[in-house]
Amino acid sequence: MADNPVPDSRPAPPPGPAPERMERRAALLLVLLLVLVVGSALYLLYARGAFEATQRVVLVADDSEGVTVGMDLTFSGFPIGRVRRIELAADGSARILVDVPKKDAHWLRTSSIFTLTRGLVGNTNLRAFSGMLSDPPLPEGATRKVLAGDATAEIPKLVAAARELVANLTTLTASDSALAGSLANVQALTAKASGQGGLMSALTGDPKDAAKVAQLLERTNQLVARLDALVGRTDGVVARADAQVFGQQGLVPEVKASVQQLQALLGDTRATLKRVDAVLEEAQGVAKNVRTATTDLDTLRGEVEASLRKVDQLVGEINRKWPFKRETELKLP
């Protein structure tokens, strides 16, 4: 008896896609992948500013250690440019070519300063400083010198200064140094000050001199007390003098009364002088009258003298005539 095969009750798998369809899907996937890669590259270029209008600035440094392509140029902590290329100049200096977007180029002026600092820990920083924003803008392709600051360059100087400081401290704290001698002298002075005579004996160096200084201080205190008493007596004298001078029965009221009497006397004198002025005016009038009378008397006197001369001539004429002539000559025996 032959075995009969049992028929398979499982459903048949669906027919597979055609090879052309599979190729189309693979090509579409490759194109999509290529678009994604190109889009990502374009986005990265856009994010990097590859399609943005820029301005070239050339920075010259002694060396380009720590500077890399793509490094940012910062202004007040914000990136405003990017290093595109580093070149070696003919004189051995490093030329750092920086592209600055046009929208940020207004922060750079002709007076701007560029610095390149290298820290002990961390990256190298390329910074720009513009103190006068009112200066003209930095032109396209301008070349500027970079001020480099390297913190590691100060380490040898710092080590040398520290070594010198340690040497000075060693010399200062030595047993035969001036500081040790000064401390010994201070210790000796403290010992003397704590002994007999106290600090005064330590200062003078002799107990007898310290006693003399104490006596001098005591006498000075006595002198001060006497001066206080003298000042008190002087205050009393000043008070009495004040009462005698400015009191009701003092000198000042009497002087005021005398001044008032003198003012009254001066008033009487002014009145008397006014009356004298009137009398003088009257005397001046009388003098004018007397002057006129004197002129008349002079004329009268001239006439009298003329008459007397005529009489004299007449008498002379009579005397020359005889018998009235007389001998006037005197004869001596």
C-alpha cells in the first residue's frame, strides 16, 4: 500500500516586488541621502559664515604659536571674526588673515588694538579693543601689529624674584644679621626696663641719672602748679582792670563824659568862629573905607608938602635979602 502525500494547508507567500521597483527605491534612497549630506554641508557652511559678506583684516605677530585656523577674534567677549589662513611673511613674522563679517566690522576702528594672549592653562585668545568708536572705520585689507602677551614668559622672572626674596629672608634671619642684633638690643632694653629704676633707668643708662630725671619731673610739676596759681591771680587782675576800665565808675564812662563835654565846647567854638567871621567881614569893609581915606590923605599930603616947599623957598629968598640977612658962617678964634 503506497503512502499518499498530505497537502500543505499554509498560505502561499505573496509574490515579491519586481527588480526594477527595487532599483528605483534604492536610487531614491541614495538621492535623499545625498540631499541630506549636501544640505548639512550647506547649513554648516552657512553657520560658519561662508556665504556672508566679510572684510579681511591682516594681523602681524612675531609667531603664530597657539593660533589655529577657525579661531575666533573676540570683541568684548563676543566673536566678530574668524581666522581663515596663517602665512609666513618674508621677514619671518606670522601673518594671520582674519575675516570679519560686514555687520560686525563697525566695531573695528583705525585706533583699535589687537592682542594675542597665551595663558598657562587654556587656549590662546585673539582679542580686539576699540577705545574710540568715533574714529574712522578700519579699511578693507588693513594690516595691524598684534600685541602678544605670554604668561609663561613671566615664569622665569617670577622664579628669579622668588629666589632673590628667599636669599634676602635668609640674610635677614641669620644669627649675625642686623635684625638679630636689634632684637638682642630690644631684649636687653626690656630687661633693664623691668629692673630697678624702670624704663627711665634703661633710657638714661644710670640709676643716678634716672633719679635726676625724676627730680626734674617733680620740679616741673611744682612749676606747673605755680603757673596755674599765677594764671589765677592774673585772671583776678584782669577782672579788676576790666571793672576799673569798663565799669560804671571806670575810665571809659569818664572818657565818654569828657568827650561829650569836648563836643559841647567844640560846638561853642564853632559858634564863636561864626561870629568872628562876621566881625572879620565887617573889618574887611572898614579896611576898604580906610584904604580909600588913605588915598585921599596921600593926595592931601602931597599938596601940603608942595606948600611947605614953596614956604621954604620964600623964607630962603627973604633970608638972602638984606636987612634980614644974617651971617650963618661960624668963625673960629
